[in-house]
Amino acid sequence: MSSSTSSKSKAATLADLQALVSGLQAKFPSGQFTLGNTAFTTAALVQTLTSLIAAIIAVNTAQANAKVAVAALRATAATVGPVVLALRRNLLAMFGNATDTLALFGLKPRKAPAPRTGAEIAAAAAKAEATRKARGTASKKSKLTVTGNVTGVEIVPITTPAAAPPPAQPAPATTTTAPQGTVAK
């Protein structure tokens, strides 16, 4: 790997290292190099570079496996998480404040909420009133007083094209019957 500050992708670095190995083996099959006060043969340099290539490949494989494992974990947590939450809630409901029994499951009893002070209650009421005013919400009684007054609206009837008259049906026999509930005279 180079010591410059520009960052290369792992694939580019891997390709560069493989090119160095193949170039050393092709051009200097039995050469010797002195690098930083250390003497290297071509075989030693190839072995050193090959170990770095193997390490990069191992990291790439581990990262790919980690991505698959993380995806599997997320999928499993999405399906099992609600079950675990429901089980914890059920156990808390079953055993309430029995700390010894809940401790067997690794649970603690629910804490009772701290009592609110008068100032906190007043602040909450003021905040609720301000929110209602800001949103324009009203109570049932005040909503009943609100009525609409629409003026200046012109209503235009919707007209449809004249439909063809229905086909003529034979006239029914002429018998007079009294409507139901009345007596014929």
C-alpha cells in the first residue's frame, strides 16, 4: 500500500499489489532489493506482498459476511422483537411487583411515576391551552356556536344530455284496486 494521503479503493489497491507481484516475478525472477536498510529477494518480496493481498481479501470477505450477518440480524430482530416485548409486558403484568420472580427473568418492576407538583400541573394546563389556541381546536360547546355563513355563491345545475325515452311497454289490464289500508266503495 502506498503511504500517500490519497485514498484508493480496496479493489484498486489489490490490483496494484497483484501487478507488483506479477511484474517482480516477470522482470526480476532472482533479483535482490535493499528497501529501508533491509535486503529482500524477489521471492521474499512476493511472499510479503502476497500476505498483504491475502489480508485484504480476508477483510473483504469478512466485511461481506458481516453485511449478510447484520441483514439477517435486522430481519430476525424485526420479527422476534415484538414477541420479546409482548413477553416482557406479559411477565410484568403477571408478576407485578414480585421482584424475586421478575429477577429470574432479568426484569425489574415498573417504577411508579413521581407525583407531580402543583407548578408542573399548572404548567401542563397552560401548555395545553396554548396548544389548543395555536391549533384552533375548541370544545364541543364552543364548536356548537360556530356556524357557517355563505354568501355570493352561485349554484349551477348539472345538466345531462336528454336520454332516449324508454321503450313502450304494453298497457296493463284496467282493473281498479283500492290502495292498501283503504276500503273500496
